[in-house]
Amino acid sequence: MNTSPSPQQILVCDDEPHLREMVAEYLTERGYCVSEAENANVMNDLLEKTQPALIILDVNMPGTDGLTALRNLRTTSTVPVIM
């Protein structure tokens, strides 16, 4: 019987594919379950499906920037965010 805890879910939101994939790979190799979003709209869609323990959010993104995305997020969630 496996009694180890399930991995924590982390959402990485960054418009730069290389950086987003590098961070996701690093976290996955360390046992985290990672979702990736290329913009705030995709991040919001994923938030409806998952309940991440942490969001890593880029500040400078086209469209809705990270600061606006965080302000919007704070109206419905208190999930920790690293920017």
C-alpha cells in the first residue's frame, strides 16, 4: 500500500514557451504535478479544472499582464502566487 502523499499541483503561467517548459520540467522532476498556461485566459480556464497549491505567474505578458491577472485572481482565490 502506497502511503506517500500525492504531488502538489503547481500552475506555471508564462508567455515564453522555453521558460515555461524549463520551469515545468524542473518542478516535475522534483515530484510536482505541473500545469502550463501561455496567458491569463488559459490560466483562468485551468483554474476552473484544477486547484493548484501555487501559481508561478509572469508579470510581462501580452494581453492581460500578470499584475492584472493577479488582481482578477484575488477576487476569487487566495492561492499563493510567485511573480
